Amino acid sequence: QDVGLKADILSNGLQDEYAVFGEEATRIVISCIQENVQQIKQLAVKYGILFEVIGESVAGRIEVNLDGRKVISASVNELNDAYEGALEQALKTEPGLVTAG
């Protein structure tokens, strides 16, 4: 089964692409079973770490809302196909990058 997510996040003034795809060292996303959320929150509070539930794991889709606007809505398979075929597609659209051998 392809695991996806449904999330609601805030941009906090960042441009959309940075708010959704930014990989700052001070921010991590974890996934856990619902029964462990409270324990993780308690640990975060104990160590002074900001904790926020932004969504949940769901089957087969990625749905992301940013500041209440839907910015990503696609199947996991669709996104995986785009990722896996990105280099091949880029080379097909840039014929000058490929030379006959």
C-alpha cells in the first residue's frame, strides 16, 4: 500500500515552495501511531521543542493545504512516476544535452 499524507500547514510569511519543500535543520516531520502523539508532545515540551500536529497518514494520496489553500493534490503513484521519470523527461526536452555516440 502506498502511504500518503493529508496535511494543513502555515507559510509563516515564506514563499509557497519554501513553506512546503524547505528543508531547514530546525524542522522535522515524524510519523507515528495516534496512541503515541501525546507522549511525543510531552517529550517535545520537556526539551523546549515546538510541537505541532500538521496532518495524518492516509492511503494513496498526498494532499497539502497551505494557509487554507490546496497546493498539492495527487496520488502517490502519480508523484512517484513524475519523480522516477524526471531525468529521462528532462533529457528528452533538452536534445542538446544528448549526443550521438
